[in-house]
Amino acid sequence: MATQASRTAGRLMLSPAVVLLFLWMIVPLAMTIYFSFLRYNLLMPGTEEWAGFDNYHYFFTDPAFWPALVNTLTLVIGVLVITVVGGVALAVLLDQPMWGQGIVRILVIAPFLVMPSVSALVWKNMLMNPVNGLFAAMARGLGLPPYDFFADAPLASIILIVAWQWLPFATLILLTAMQSLDQEQMEAAEMDGAGVFWRFWHLTIPHLMRAITVVVLIQTIFLLSVFAEILVTTNGGPGTASTTLTFLVYVQSMLQFDVGLGSAGGIVAVILANIVAIFLMRMIGKNLET
Amino acid sequence: MAREATKGRKAVTTLVAWGIGLVIFFPILWTVLTSFKTEVEAVNPHPSFLFFDWTFENYRTVNERSDYFVHFANSSAIALGSTLLGLIIAIPAAWSMAFVPGKRTKDLLMWMLSTKMMPAVGVLVPIYMLARDSGLLDTRTGLIIVLTLVNLPIIVWMLYTYFKEIPGEILEAARMDGATLSSEILYVLTPMAVPGIASTLLLNIILAWNESFWTLNLTAANAAPLTAFIASYSSPEGLFYAKLSAASTMAIAPILILGWFSQKQLVRGLTFGAVK
Amino acid sequence: MGEIVLSKVMKSFGGVEIIKGIDLTIADGEFVVFVGPSGCGKSTLLRLIAGLEDVTSGTIAIDGRDATDLPPAKRGLAMVFQSYALYPHMSVRKNIAFPLRMAGLPAAEQQRKVEAAAKILNLTPYLERRPGQLSGGQRQRVAIGRAIVREPAAFLFDEPLSNLDAALRVSMRQEISELHQSLKTTMIYVTHDQVEAMTMADKIVVLNAGRIEQVGSPLDLYRSPANLFVAGFIGSPKMNFVEGAEAAKNGAHTLGIRPEHIDVTADGPWSGTVGICEHLGSDTFLKVEVAGVGTINVRAGGEVPLHHGDPIRLTPQPDKFHRFDSAGQAA
């Protein structure tokens, strides 16, 4: 519903964003694809040669590949489950009348504002450190042996830290959605004799579905690229226990300087991310119709 | 009509909510408290919560060791610069998507978001080389460009959802009133979308401020923002908890304060405009 | 000044024809009402004239100048929208001044015109308020104010009263009519309400399914509707249509008789039973089941002592018959 002139103007105004993003996507991607077919190590400059699919072969047969894939999925799904379930619970709680709601909200938002490297450092050293950390001190106070989080449960510890960072986001979105819940519908159901749990499952949860979709979409985008938290805390270890795909590629290209192998890994990561993306977009596309 | 909750129930809710809120906030609170302790006190096996000898020594040491204000200036320049540049590119794009949508608009939006799903490591080496070859490595300009592109899809999407709430008739009225396209956007759309734009601005400043992949990998000394400043404390050097805490507090304080002061915009911004 | 000529104007959206070839001349200073059921294309036609949509084919001339390809801003027309479309972030003063500001008028000149318009529309006390602080009727007047300061060649109104309550609608209707009397500017007014059309228009354009059914003055359309559609659309309560033997007897396929042209008499030719009976005080609307004819609406006098189930005899006035052929055209 518009004139040809405004449609033309629309296209013109859209193009800078589209062109820039397209270049931002395609140029580095093309270079990465090219590198992935080269034997290319920064430590041995001038020895680049065509390598065919060797890099991909090495990447897939790297003993770290499968653990990294599983770790990536565990991380993303673990954080999503914790934040969505915790977020719904917190949203329901914060939606109740209480004193000082604004202050509680500030407290809950705060972790989202902390930069990932800071939160990782704080959790690693000040809370989870088996000697000097607060958790160790608390365990000692209770007469328990201190727990070495990053040695015994590295991935779970990272999931905990990342979930702490993203819980505020899930809570806020779900709280906002809660507040637009139709009270009359709730009261009608109550008049019809529906119990608290029935109302929660059949009215509240369906109403929150759209918000949950948004949480899943946005968080997945950011969770697939979790990096600083791993770098600061475990460096992917012990062994490959907390290495994700992102981190594996980083190690190969930036620490081992094997650009060819790293690029092949990068391409694999891009393809996997796109599979997740297509799956998500399908789901979101349905839920985001407005 | 919301019903009045009983006093007793409200008290219980308050207690539980404050308890959970404090637990969530605790790591930050603990960091801030530790930053005022001596290094010895900071690793005391029986930590004290408030009753210790407060000292500002750590802040002085940290600032001497690594010039805080230089990093702060870099962070500010990069966060503000990339957000403003992003807005300038995104406002016309979002106008177009919201008010002259085509059949492909939804797909285009989804494609934009999907570029954010590209793992950054996959393109780190080429971007690093491009930045190096064009002299943008370790410069504020280089980081502003990269972070603008990284956050552009989010900015476009947020603005799009806010713009869609503005009735198209008002823009048509402006057109009938003789407004050109640029005055329509400048005098009618933008002022009407101020709350949405403010939320977008705020959220993206936060995202850019905290971005720690590109900022770490594309800077060395000159343009290093606070993320790099804090990273220099990640390698353990003996007793350093108090100094680490002071550095952490200094790195996150500006955004915490900004976020708390503009809580309303932040809450709206955090929902990315997707939920009302 | 404000003559608008449409010739062979067509518009389709994605292959669906919404406007199917419209030829229409609107004279300078005329008050023209586009009326028709929802989906008939009347709003689209107005938007085509405004330039908010492109025509698919055909031409639109304003003041003898081809305006088909001109953007809305260059057509010299002003529009009042259904939702008023006021700028919520500007005061009433700034809203009204906006078109002048866009035209680059000096500030003093802008203020003078705004004050003058505000005076005409009784908005002077509200000039510093925001639209959100005004009532529906006041917002409507601001929208009109924003239109009149431009001194446009013509005003376009897109169902401007449909968001107001019934009482306000009547008074705004009169205000717009008075405005037309004093400004003498061409006005094109879109509505689905035939009462608004009848009361305000110099000329009514009845649209149906993207075509013009009939053009004429309100009384022309009332007296001699060109076809069944117009006959049924204009007039309230609706005209009765009778088919079959009764119509054939009067030499028509379909016979139309308005409810007000049927008398309640003691010895009328039609006998029936009163169904629904609505006493309005000034009038009484009856729904009568007439044997061999069907259900007939009758408008009787104010205090007729009739009730549900009463027997009744009716006399239609033969000189007020409307005769239609089998194609629905007036014979």
C-alpha cells in the first residue's frame, strides 16, 4: 500500500544496511573458504599450497571435534533450559505484588550489564576457586571438602556462569509478557472453577510462548559465540572437557597459527550454525507473525 | 481489576523476591566489597562481609599499573561511535521495512539476524588480515566499524519493531502536509520513536561496551577498551584478588550506573522490542 | 482553483482490480461525497486523488494540470484522516503549523495563520496542549485546522467522523458543512454512512465494487435512483423491493417503494400483520407481513397505536413507485 516513489525510496534507504551486511558476511566468508583449502600456517609464511579437502579431513578427525560439538550443544541447551525455566519462575514471582519491586528488578538486571570477561574472572577466582573462593570458604564452614569446580565439572561451571549472565534477560522479557496477560481471561477461568496450576499451564504458559521464542532466538545467537567465559576460566580444558566449536577453531587458528585448519573449522562452524539458524527461523517465523 | 493481595502474602513474596534478587546480585556485590579490602583480607579463609579495614589502595594501584582512563575513553568512543553509526544506517532501513514492506521484508530481516549467528571465529583471520592491511588494526575506527556491523542486525530489528507501532497514517499525513522524505523521518518519525530509539541506543551501548571477542582480538595497546584492560588481569600473579576486584568494579561501574539510571529504557530495550 | 478531473482511473493490487475505470469531474467549490459499502473502493479512490497510491492506469488532473505522477506534497491538497493522524509529540500549535513549516513560511506568518485557523475552529485555548490531552472532537478540529492553513485546492476527508460518538458526529457534520459554506473550497468526503452523504453533499458519488453506480445531488438520488443498488443504499429506512405478481401488475420486474411512501389506511389494498413495531416518538417504524407481497417496512406517523400482531391495511402511493427491469436498472 504505497506509491512507486515511496517503494523506490524504501529500497534506496534499505540498501546501505543490506549491502554493508552482505559484504560483512560474504567477503570474510569467501576468504575463509579459500584459506580452508590451503595448507597455510602463519609460522611458516610463504609455504602456502593447495591442500584440497585435507584441512576438512584433519578437522573432522581431530579428537577434539566431537567433544567440541557435544559441548557446544550442551552449553547452548543447558543455558537455555536454565534461563527459560528460571526466567518463567522469576517472572511469575516478580509479577506478584510486593514491596520494593523496582529495587529487586535492578538487582536481577545487574548481571546482564557485566562484561563476560569480568563475570568469568569473578566467578572463577572469587567464588569458585577451591582455595580462596567464597564457595570453598562456605564449604569449610559447613565442614565439607571444597569442590574444585573447573577441574571436576568444567562445562557445568561455565554453563552456570553463562546462565547467570542471561537469566536477567529471560526474566525481563517473560515478566514484560506476563504483564500483558489478560486478567479477565484469568478471572473467567477462575469463575469456571479452574485451579491455579491448570491456569498456569493452559493460560499463562501459552501466553508466554511468543516471549519464550524470542528468548530462545536471541540467546542462541549469543550463546553460539560464547568465548570470553571459556578463555578466562578453563581455556577449554581440562583436556577437551570444556572446548566448544568456537573455542576449538580459535585454538587452531590463533594459538597454533594453522589458518588452513582453523578456516576449515570455521566453515564447519558456520554450516552448523546455519543449520541451527534455519531451524530456529522456521520456528520463530511462525511465532513472530504479528 | 487487580485484587488486593493480603498483607501476609505480600510480605512472603517480598521476602522471597528480595532473597533471590540478592543471591543473583551477590557476585557483583562481593566483587565491589572485595575491591575495598587489602590483598591479605581478600583471601582470608574466613571472609568478612562488611567489617574489615576499608581501603582505596587497590584503585590507586590499578590505575597506576594500567591507565584506566585511556581504556575508559576507548570503551566510550567505541560503544557510542558504533551505536550512533549503526542508528544512522538502521533508521532508514527500518523505516523502509516498517512502512513500505515487500514480500521479502520478513525474509530480509531474518537473514540480517542470521548473519549474527555466524560464529565470529570463522571469519576472525580474514577480518584480522583486512584490518591489518588497511591500517585499522588497533584503532578506534576499526573497532567502531566492526562493532557497527556486528550489532547492525539487532539495531535494525529493534527499530523495525518500534516503528511498526507507529500508525502509517501519521506519516501519510506528513506527506500530505508537504514533508519530503527526509523531513518526514526527521520531524515526525524520529521524534515519535524517541522512546524506542533510546532503548535501542542503550542496549547497543551495553552490547558494544561488553563485546569481548573482537575487542580482544583486534586491539593491542592504543585502542584497547576496558574488556582488554580487564583481560590483562586474567593471568594469575600471586595475591591479586583485591586488585582484580577493583579493576572489575571500574570496568563494569559505568555501564551499571548508566543501566540503573535509565532503567525504564533498559527494561524495554532488553526485550529487544519483541515483547510488549 | 480546485477542479479535479479523473479519467479512466484504474487501480489494482496484485492483480485484483479495486478501481475499475472511473471517470468523474469535480467542479471547483463543490462538496462531493463518495459513498458505498465497505470494500467498494471509495477510500482507495480518495488515496489515489491524494497521491498516496499510484494509479495503475488513467489520469488525474487538478486545476487543469496533470497530477497523475505528482507526489502528494506537490498536489496542493489537504487530507483529514479517519484516525486524525495528529503528530502526538507536537503541541496543537505545532501540529497546525507543520504544513506551513514544511512550505518554508516565515515564523511570524506561520503564527498569524495558525492563530486565524484556531479562531475559526475554537481551538485558541488549546494551542499549547498535546493531541493526547484533547477530546475526540477537538482532535478532529485540529486535523481540520492543519488542513485549512495550507489553503489547499481541495480538502480530502477519509471517514473523518467514524471515531466519534453519535451526538458529536451530528455537530461535527454541521461544522464541516459550515466550513465549506465559508471557505467555498472543493471538498471530497468519503463515508459509508448515507446520512452523512445526504446531509452534507452537493453531489453524491455512489460506488460499488470499484465502479460508479450513480452521480447526482442527494435529492436526485433519492427521487430517481438509477438502479437497485443505489435505491437500496440511499434512504433510511431502506426502500422495499417487491417482486413477482405485485411488481408485474405495475409493469416492472422489481418494484421499489420507500417506507415513507406507504400509508396506513383502513381500506388499503395490502393487508397484513404487524411484526416488529418501533415507536421513536416522532415516527413509528413497522415491519409488516403482507399476504402475497412479503415483508414490508413502513414509516408511519409518530403516535400510531399499533402493536405486535395487530392486523393492518396499507396503501402504497402509486406516484412514488420506482420500477426496475430484470437487470436491476431503473425502467
